[in-house]
Amino acid sequence: LTEEKATYLDELVLTAISDSMTCGIQPLIDNIRVGTVKVPAPRTDYELDLCRNLSELLSKYGTDMKFYESSVSLGKYEYEELYRTNYFQGESSEIIYTLSDKNTRYAYLSSKVYEIASATSINKLSECDVLILGYTGARSKEFDLLLGDVKQIICIGKSDISEEANEFYMEKDVEIICSESKELLFQ
């Protein structure tokens, strides 16, 4: 954003609560004014303490903080949390969410989430156009069974897509993109 010379961001939406969210936001708000930060509603006392720390930091910059339950509008996009585990110190939070506009529906899966999420959440993934497998999620073989309208699969990190699934997706003309980098740009 600083390379684009942005000076103001209306809203910033966090998809998960973690120990690193305060230090992760610090460089952004040091350089760009942010109107509101939207955070998933805390579910544990530990998550609530982390949100209090974030709120304290944001107030020093004149930035508001609001909680959302499971969905939030982002201009022309709609964010919907399908599944999220509670965050506890030192553990990762597993998450499935979708981001969609009127043309495209993206889905993001983190690490082991496919193993523990509800069938309803997993079924909604088959309605997505683009499936993004998070850094460790790309190593999960369970998504091989995912059918539906997926047109593109983006793996952040090394993928363990089985040969059978790879052939299945190739027959359906599904584009598979893998990147060793955690930062992946796509249109």
C-alpha cells in the first residue's frame, strides 16, 4: 500500500485472532491511516485479552475497532466465515472463509481445517470458483475429494495434490497454481 502511495484505508478486516495481530498491524498503521479495523468476535477469554490489546493500540492512532460475528461487507465483496477454531496461546487458528463479489467466489482453507470442519462448511467450498489453500493447507490431501465448480486452485507453499486428483482437475480444465512464497498475487 505504501508503494501505491496510499494514505488512508477505510476498513481493514482481520480473518482470525492471534498473538501476532497487534504487531502485524503496527507497521501498517504507522504508515497509513486506517478508519476501522474489523475483528472476529472473540470466543475465549484469551481472544478477548488479545482484542483489548489491539483496541488499546488502535485508539492511539484514532482507529475504531468493531467485532463481526460471521460475515462482513467489504465494498463490492462479501466476506463469510464458514469455520474457525478458537485461538489459544501458541496454537494456530484453523479457518475456512469465502470472499465473493457478483462474479467470483473465492474460498480459503488453512492448515488442518479440512480434517475438522463441518460437512456443511466443506460442501459450501464446492460452490466456489477459486480455492486457495493456505501455507500448510496446501499439504492437505483431503481436499482431493472436492468436486464442484472450482476453476482454479491456488496453493501457497508446496502442494501434495495426489496424481488422481491432479488428473481429475486437469480433465475439468482446472488451473492449479503453486507458489513457495506466502505472498501470491492473482487477478
